[in-house]
Amino acid sequence: MAKKSRLTDLQDRRLRRLAREKDLTCPDCGSSEPVPKEGGQPKDLPDGGAEAPMRCEACEGASEIALVLSPEEAQALGLHSLGEGPEAP
């Protein structure tokens, strides 16, 4: 990401929706309602996608959950990825 700032409310809601769509579940309790980890920042992936840290709201378990975003999903969320080359318009 070009700048490290907190997720907006819109980005937070979209990450929650994507986690549900991808059937992301908590490894501790099996809940399918993970939420973005407070203070966590998405990490850029070499392919232009991103990895967003999530946590389980149901059990507050210690396990970290990572939501992997495609380059298209990362771009739709407004995350600037390292995978975007200078040839992009």
C-alpha cells in the first residue's frame, strides 16, 4: 500500500462482505463472521493482490485469519498494490 492509514468504514464493510462470500471461518470456533483486525493493515502481495488481517468477533481467539484479495478486489477496495507496474495508465 502506498500509505499506511486506517481502513475507512466502507473498506471495513467490504472486507466483511468479502470474508462472508469467501466462506472465511475462524480456526478456533468455526464462526463465519470474521471482521478486520483493529489496527491491522493489509499487506501487498507480489501479484498485485493484498492480504487483510482478520479476527473472530465471536470468540476473540488468538488465531489470526488472513483474507487474501485478488488484484481486482484490492483495486476495488482502493488498496494500492506493489504488483501494479509503471505500465498501468
